[in-house]
Amino acid sequence: MGEESTRTEYAIKQVGDRYYPVIIDRKAGGHYEIKNPMTGGVLSYNNPEAAEKYVQRAREGEGQ
């Protein structure tokens, strides 16, 4: 569980017709919503494909 736990886990939460990329925090037993840097609110999308693309980019960016 050592180095695996340092890697950030992402998921997509659906609420109504919106999709929210979130960061999973297993130690706290929950998740964090991601802030939208353009609006200061919570990042959300109106389709699951766009939310999944965000999660893929975030995972790739972490690997560098």
C-alpha cells in the first residue's frame, strides 16, 4: 500500500444531468470535487465523455 497510495485516484460523479470529475480520498473515506479555475466554482460537464477526457488528461499529467 506504500507507493500505490501516493497516486491520485479520479472518478466521475453524476448528479442529475451534470458529471463531476472528483479526486478520491480513501483515507478520509470520501472524495473532493475539483475547482474550475475559470469560474472558481466546481468543475462539471454536461456529458460523460467530456468528464472522462478531463480525468484522462489529469492522470497523464500526473505521470510526468
